[in-house]
Amino acid sequence: MASPCFTDVFAAVIAVVNSRIPEIGELLLKRIVWQLNKSLRCNDKPRLLALAKFVAHLVNQRVAHHTLALELLHRLLENPSDDGVELAVAFLTECGALLHDLSPRGLAACFDRLRDVLHEGEIDKRVQFLIEGLFAIRKANFRGYPAIRPELDLLEDDQQITHDVSLDDSGVDPELGRNVFKFDPDYALHESQFEAKKKSILGDQDEEEEEEEEETSTGSESESDESEEEDDLEIKDKTETEAVELRRTIYLTIMNSLRFEELGHKLLSLNIAPGQELEICRMLVEACAQEKTYNRIYGLVAQRLSMIRLAYRANFERCFAEQYSTSHRLETNKLRNVATLFAHLIATDALPWDVLGYVRLTEEDTNSSSRIFVKYLFQEMTEQLGIRKLNERLTENAAVLGDSIFPKDSTRNARFSINFFTQIGLGGLTEGMREHLKEMERVAKEDREKKLGGSDSESEVEESSSDDEGRDRKRRRRKSDGRDRKRSRRG
């Protein structure tokens, strides 16, 4: 469970021990079957994958009978689910070569069932790609997936002891009582017998190791100082020879493949180190850009890689950001090919829709090349999904897209986005944006009217106050004129 990459090595060790002490091999198989049934009931996928791989290699080493493998495959494919089919594909990849020789009819029945599952189309796309990859491996007669590696083929046919253990719960006793400590009155006798068995299996290597240590101890002391100095020196290859060789291998693989299934299988079979998936993604994008017209094989391979492994999905997302940011360096034909490739990945959900967040469709944030890129991107997605479905997907992902494709921070940016999609023939995508623009203009108009209304009221107040002052002056003048007239009459 802790080291699944060494499962075939552990199975080889068990095969050697089983040839001398069959009881250990039988007990191990019983406990594995018991854990398998328990994990199947609990749907514990990580444990099931590890146990199934162990069973496959025990079958390859002839510790377990091949009927156990067929039983497990029947159980997994009887009521197919995404996890069950994925587990069956992984199991057949490990022990398919042996079943091809020992039980070709049983293997053919399993592949017929997988073909039916594939045609029904009810399982996840990623699992469908795994099934197609398994068919490609079978077509190549499991080349690259041998039952036993030559260095682990340690026993002759007459030394192998095979146990026929069934997957049925009722016939399996894990003998858990052996886990409990029990006092052994004949401990010394049994321990000496065990040591004799151990030497017969592993050989008497202790004395040989001691002699070798004595011979090498004198020489190692004299060379220790020199080796320490050499260890301090680290050789760094700054010529990037390995990277160039890897890119050359990837390029030749792409050019020598006729179908996308073949290309995907070859790329997944490359012995690349973790972190080198980015080189494969970049090479696929660059090869696609160099074509005179878009070749759909690149989109299908990129889709398969992204759905099978998350590392490829993340790296293709990184490639999208790189290609969009450097779109001004690409010619129109390359822009069309690259945009069509990424449109296929987004439309098929091989890439998350939030990658469109890298695009901010405003006059300041785009140039002529990036607008051409976005044009081909959305036109290709419209061809694959239809404008109604595309509009629905954009609406569903509005939260993660934010204000990138349809900016709503200002009427100027909103109007630019609407005009852009209208000019490329996709005005149907902007219906919601048009309503939002109308609302923004209405709110802006109300704000202006409020400001104008406030200034008008102030002027009215000023006018009314000035009118009142004028009336007061007239009254004072009339009073003063009346007084003057009275005085003149008296005089």
C-alpha cells in the first residue's frame, strides 16, 4: 500500500517464499481476498487500486490462479461504474499479457464487456479514454506491459506453487487469530528451523558480506577523502541537452503517429520525469500552430491527456495563458490554429472555463492580435456547442469569469464588449450584457437628473428670496412717499 511502484518486486519475493513455504503464500492470498471484498463493499478506491495491482502481479508470478483475476474482473464489470471500470482497466493493464496466454476466451469476454460499456456512453469521458487506451495496448499485444520483468523471473515452472483461492467470502478465512501473540514452549527449536528455511531461501549471505566488508574497508578509508571532495562538486548541464533531446523525441512521436489514439498512447508511454509534462503540452501547441490548417488530431490528443492526468490539464491551462499573452508574435494562421485547439479543449470541458478569465475584453487590455485570437476562440466554441449552449455555459460560469469577457465596470467597456461580439457575428451572446448596459445608462441618467434638480431648486430659492426683498423695498418706498405727501399737505 505504501509503495505501489514496487508491487511487482514484492510479488516476486512472495513467489520465492511461497515455493519454500506454501502456507505463507496461501495465507497472504486469503487476507488479500478478504481485504478486497471489504474494500469493494466500502468503495475504498485507493486501497482497491493497490490490492488489485498486487493480485495482478501475484497472478503473473503464478502464486494465485488466473481464475481469481477473471472473478475480480467479472465483479467489477457486472454493474459498471466509473471507479469499477477504471479499476478493471488498471488490473487488465497489469495482468492482461498473462491472461492473453492462459485464458484468451476469458480475456476476450472482458474486452467485449468493456466495448459494450464504451458504446453505452454512460461513464465519464476520462474513463472512456482509459478504455480506448487499453484497447490500443491489447492491439499491440501488450507490448511494454510484460507479465513478469526478466530480472524478476526468479523461479522455474516446476518450482512454482499456485493456490486456487476464490473471491467468495464464504470460502475465505483470513485466520486473524494468528495476529495474536501466543507463548511458544519450543521457541528455540522453531527459531532454528526458521533460520534454516531462511538460509535455504536467501542463501548464507552473512559470511560473504562480512568478508567483502573486511576487504573493502581498507580501500574505502583511503578513498574516502577523495570521494568527499568529488561529492562536493556538482555537475550542472547548462546546455539543456536533456530538454532538447526530450523535445526531439516528442516531435518525432507526433510526426510518426497517424491516429490520435496511437499518438496519445505513445506520449503516455514516454518515460518522462515529473514536471516534464509541460514540454509535451508546449510541443503539441507548437506543432498545431505550424500546420497550414487546423488538424483535429492535436485537439483530440490534448483532450485525452487533460482528462486522464491532472498534470496535463494544469499545463495546458498554463499554455493558454502563455499563448494569449504572446499572441502579438503569432501570424494570423497560427492564431487560428492555436485558438481552435483551445476552443476544443474548453468546449469539451478538458480545460476549466475559468481559463477565459485570462482574457479581459476591453479596448485598453487587448490589441489587434489578441482580438483575432478571441474571435477564432469563440467562433469555434459556437460551432461545437451552438450559440444557445455556449450562452448557457457562459452564464453558468459567470461567477468564475467575473468581468473578464463581459466587463461591467463602466459603460465604455461594456459597450466595447457588445460591439466586439456583434461585429464577429455572435451578438446573441450579449443579450444579458445589453440589459445591463441599459440599466447602467438609466442609473447614470437618474444621477444626472438628481444633480440638475438640486441646482434648479437652489436657483428657485435664490429667485424667491430676491423677489421677497424687492417687495419689501417697494413697501418701504410707498410708506415713505405717503409720509412725504402728508407733510406737504400740512405745510
